[in-house]
Amino acid sequence: MRLPADLRDYFDELVEEVLEDLPREARATLDVVPLGVEDFPSRSIMRSVEAQHPDDLQGLYTHVPPTIHLFRRGILLLATNDADEIDEDELIEQIRVTILHEIAHHRGMDEGEVGELGYE
């Protein structure tokens, strides 16, 4: 299920804002590692990480080729309250944390090390 175009555009605009505000070192990583934004992970990605539901994934770093994937639906769900309203500040924070989390994986950190940095 694709997200509505206006929600996709809104999310992508926030991604651009987050990218502009990232530390210089993080932006330098993204100069060599592509960042892709998708509504949700593909079935092959789901199988590769043994995920049960597409909404469980917010991001993924793949090694070959090195790529950082952001998944809109998973991130949006983390920023949506019980009244089905998106908290923009929380959405910005979830996008930021997800990007930094995947950059940390690119740099060789495992989930424990990434968690110690606060990028969970």
C-alpha cells in the first residue's frame, strides 16, 4: 500500500531538512553512501532481516552496494499518536535517529554499539 502523495512529499521535505542539519561527518558519509526513501521495505528485504511486518522497519543499511534505506511507514508510525495525528517534532527526531543509526552501521557498529550512542 502506497502512502498518499501529499504525505510522501511532506515526509521527504522533512528528510531534506534533517539532512541539512546533520553533523558534517554524517553528511560526508551520505556523500558516498546513497540514501533511499521508500514507503516500506520490499519482501526480499523483509526476508533478509527476518522481519515479520513491514511497519517494524524504519531503516536498513545494506552492504552490497552500500545503501541506507529509510522506510516512511515505519518511521511515521513511531511519530503518530493514538488519535492518528503526526507529531512533527517527533517525526523529525525519528528521521534523524534512523539516519544516524544506519550511518553507524555503515561505520561497522552493531546494534548494541548503536544503542549506546542513543540511536535506537
